[in-house]
Amino acid sequence: MKKLLSILALMICTSIIFTGCLGDEDTNSRKKVAITFSHSSAIWDVYGDSLQKELEQNGFDVDFQFTNSVDEQIMQIGKMIESNPACLVVGAVDRTRLANILEQAKEKNVPVIAYDRLILDSDAISYYVSFDAQAVGAAMGEYIEYALQLKGPMQLTHVTESLAPPNFPTSAPYYIEVFAGDPNDKNARLYFDGAMQVLQPYFNNGTFVCRSGELTFDKVCEANWDPKEGERRMRRLMQTFYSHGESLNIVLCPNDDAAEFVRNLLKEYNYSGAYPIITGQDAEQKALQAIREGTQSMTIYKPADELAAKTVRMIKAVVEGTQPEINDPKSNNNGKITVPSYLCLPIIIDKNNLDIVK
């Protein structure tokens, strides 16, 4: 009898220990977040640092990796899924090629959050978090409107003077060229649509004239957000349409990399007219310096801390089994499902409010 009781006691203790180990493992897995980000521009470093810091401050164990290769990202995701994280966050290198690998996440019940770039053709995506790309484009268009005093004041409380550069023409027509981003990036199309919804009436009534006539997305896009491709196109435009002193008053650029090659080529070709209104996005240091110097007009600031905070709250809700905060349940269809989303609003930066960029 004593032997039987000893055996039972041993079995109970072993069960408790084993159960405790499973509990510890389960607890650890609930606190592990795997993140893989594109490394296509400097803004991703900012996003990554901010998100990792915020997660670690909230007690999460973070496996964070960058890559510029979609094949490498697929391998990263596969290994991350094998580690059974509580949540997988993906800033896609290529939004069109991740559906197959993410099916493995779905099979293992690993929730997936698409970060900044909506991943296409996958029903494994639980949520999407980004800045409102259409609002980014609209903000650029409205800035141009306000700079040229074509419409009533925007809600730019910091503005105390005209936004147009010195010696800028005071009457139409204004000559404009347009650039956009990667045709495989939904954000690029949304940015373009947002800007053109504001600007199209001015093309229609002759206020804006595009000497190249290149105004459709397929004509102005930049594959893989590659600034070298955009630079080649800008060089062609300068040689063809602006080589004999013709005015160029506005250049709509989708980001600060594009604004940089526009500035450089204007300098290279000794452009002598009043400096164009040049837009940008990402509030990179080179752009902020150019704004100080008067060679770029504005940029769009997308505070990484804000996006990180929204993402962390979303992750915590997913891990805890509660409903994350979303503000756009209907707009972001990826070809398979409509992905519940949270979209943050961008901030316009020009020479009057540079100090708010962290």
C-alpha cells in the first residue's frame, strides 16, 4: 500500500511539474512577437527601432529581422512560424509573393498583422496597420493649392505667410510634373489617387499644365520605389522639356528619395527659374535640411512612435483574445478578404513647423 501511495505521489508530482513546464512554455509563447521588415529605405529603420522599443517596454520577447530580398523574407517568415509566436508582424518586401508562406501561419493559428503595406491575395492576414496613404496624397495636393492661394486656407495653423518659394510666378498656368511609387504597392496608388483628386480640376481648367503629358499612374510610377528609375525619367524630362529655360513650377514627388533626385537634377541642369514647389514624404533628415535651405517645400511626417503604439495595442489585443481598435473595417480588400485596419493620419511639415519632427 505504501509503495502504491509512493507511486501515485510520484505520478502527481511529475504531472504537476510537466503541467507547470507547459504553462511556462505557453506563457513564453504568448509573449513572443516575430517581426520581419523590408529595408527598402531609411524610414524602415525608424519604424523598426520604434516598434521594437515599444514592444520590449510592454514585456514582449521580440524576434526582429530586416531584409531587402523577398526570397529571404519568405525564409524568415517560415522559421518564425516554426517558433510559434503569439503574433507575426510583416512589413512586406513584395506584397504579392507572401500568400503561400503565410498559409502556414494560418494553419498554426498564428495571427498576422500587415505593417504599412497590405499583403495581397492572402486570407491569413488578421489586421493591417499603416498611415492613410490616400490622405498623404490629398495633403500634398492641398498644400500645393494653399501655396498658390488657389483655394481657401487649409487647417495649417503654423502658416503665417505664403508657402510659394521666393520669386514664384503669381499667375497661371503653372507647369507641373508628377511622380509616383511602386505599381505593386497599394499605398503608392492610393497616394497618387489622393493627390490627383485634389489636382485634377486644375489640369481640367488649364491652371496646371504638364509639358510631358505624363499624368496617368502607369506613366509616372517607379518600380520597387527605386529612385534610380525615377531619376532616369526625370533626366529625360529635363532634357526633353526643360533644356531651354522653360518653367517648371511644381514637382509632385511621392517621397523624400524622389524629391532628392529632383533637387539634384535641377542643380545639375543649372535650372535658373524660380525654384519649384517640391513635395515629399517620410520627413527624412536630408529632406528637412532641404526644406531649411528652400530647395524642398514640404514633406509628410508619419510619426513612427504613433504607428508603433497603435501596432503594440493591436498585438496586445490579439494576444489577449480581445478585439483590437480599428477605424477602417471596409476599405482594404487584398483580393481574398477585406482586412480590418487602423490608419493613422499624416502631418504636413514645411519650414514653419520643422521642430515637431522627432
